[in-house]
Amino acid sequence: MSDTDFPADLLELQRRWFTAEADWAADPTEDKRSAFVAVGGELHSHPYWAGAENRHKAAMKLKQAARPDIAQEPAA
């Protein structure tokens, strides 16, 4: 499995993680923290990671692919 072929649900989970992180930063309540932790748990336990050749490298590429402000920039 390639470290750059991400399933759509994994990309969506990463986007939800970014949103939960921003929500918690803007409103540091226990509810927002719990939501952030829950999404992080889903992201961490996604079945994709079982077949990733290099989990750290794949996670960095996933974050880049899922960030709207980064994903739209042309490659250097």
C-alpha cells in the first residue's frame, strides 16, 4: 500500500481533527477537548495504518493532503 493513497474517510477524519483542534483552541472547554480526543482516537485507529509502510511519513502526508490551505498550493 502506498503511503499517499488515502481513503476518503481517512482524509475526512483528518479534516475533522483539524476542525476539532481549532474548536478546542478557540473554546478550551472539557466538551471541546473530549471531541478533539475522540476524533484523534478514530484517526489513530483507522484500518489504513495497518498497511502503511512508514506510518510517520504517511501521517505527515495525510496532514498535508487534508489541509485546505496547503493542499491547494502547487508542488515546489
